[in-house]
Amino acid sequence: MVIERAIEKLKKAGGIPDANPGLRNRARAPGQDRGRDSRVEPAPADRVSYPARVPDATGLEKNRIIDPTGNSDRSSPAHAAFRMLRSRLLNRIRTEGWTSLAVTSPGAAEGKTVVSINLALSLAREGSSDVFLLDLDMRNPSVARYLGVTPPREIIDYFSGESPPAELFFSVGPERLAIASGLHSTEHASEYLASSKFEELLDYIREVGHNPIILIDLPPLLVSDEGILLAPRVDAVSLVIAEGRTSRDGLVRAKQLLEGHTLAGVILNRSHDALAGAEYYSYGVRPKGSQ
């Protein structure tokens, strides 16, 4: 199984779906543009702050998470890979006017949560946007666990009506990053995400965030229906595939499920290609129209 061949096959068969013009040009709901560039950035004293949590250093290394404190080597292959991914995605985000970007994968254990966390950290360090990371893989929440922290409130508490959105978020270092996650799973994920609570949470973020970017860690597409449930309700979706793990059939089926939705790109995880000559995992991006 070779991921690159599978991608080429998809291109020849009709291509990885380009951004849907209807979605790209759709009218935004009232308040959806709040928090964009036209808004004056608040002074530091007026910014919304969230409880701080200290990540577990051992867990970060084990789970391949970039050190949120910024003390790690910025010249490392991991930092370089995510800076490249960040730059490519920011170009799309700014060109298309996106605020919400979901990250998913065809199957389990293909690296979507690691990509979500590291991308959120990298975007927050870029400094032009407040970044909000939502762990909506509520059958298997992993963001807080990978970071080794306990959130102030479980994200399922919000969806069940037990907590307001302001109590969900916490910080792990970068001033512009806020995270909402949980440690406990729920069998009611589909029902929660089908409700209007999802849009209400996005409205809250757009209200309090400056030029916000909302990253959403979704469940794998072929494992549950939540990814397909939310795909039409976000601006774009990034698909993470893992070299040596994602099957050709799984990639084709995931592509079919995302037809008609805006695909920000396909992120190749666990590539054997060395980055800058280093022995490390690397990430490749397959944005629309790439060869």
C-alpha cells in the first residue's frame, strides 16, 4: 500500500475535491464575520483569559506534541513541518475567508489529533489570530489526554447543557490559543453535534476572539457519522492520512464521503521522506490542484 499512488489514482479518477464554489461564496450567517480583520484588537488587559494548565513533558514527547511553552528547538523538523503546513493553510484561510477548519482522517490512529494540536500551537504562535481548538471526537476524546492535562470542564458538559461555553476553555502556553476538550467519552455524540449547540459555540468564539481560527478535531470518517454530520457546517475540512497505515480503499471511501464539501487539503502523516535531511516524521500537504 502506497499512499502517493492512491492520491494519484484519485486525481486521475476525478481528483481530490476542490473547494465547492457554492460553499465558498455562500452568505455567512449573522455574526459570522465578527472577530475578523475589521475588528480592532483588544488591549492585553481586555482580552478574554482562560485557566492555565501545565502539560506533561513526558507525555508530550511520547505523543509527538510540540512543546507548548516554546522552549523546544524551533529549528527542529517538527517545527519546520508545521510552519510549512501553517503557511499553506493560512493562505487558504485568508483567501477564502474561512474561520472554521475541521481535521479528520479515514480511520483511527492515523494522527489527526496530533496534527490538530501541533497545527493549533503553530497557528497561535504566528500571532495574527486567536486560535480555538475544539476536541469534538467525543467518543474518544484525546486532546487533553495527549497534553496530559485536566480541563476545567468537560466539553460534553457544554453540549449537555451543564456548562456555558466560557467555562470550557483552558490555556497551555501560547497566549492566543484556547482549548476545549475532555477526558470522558459519551454515546450521545451524534445527538449532541446534531443540535444547535455547535453553532452557538462557534458564535461565542467569534464574539470573544480576535480574527479567530477555529480548529476542530473530528472523529474518523469511517468510524462514526459525526464527521459527516459536521462537514457541511464548517468552512473546510483537512484530511489526515498516514503512510503505511491508511489503506487505498479507506482513502477512496473517505474522498467519496467528502464529495460536495470544501477540502482544505490532504495531510500526509508519518512520511518516510526526511525533512531537511533529518531523521524524523514529516508532513506533506496536498492542497487543491496540487500535482
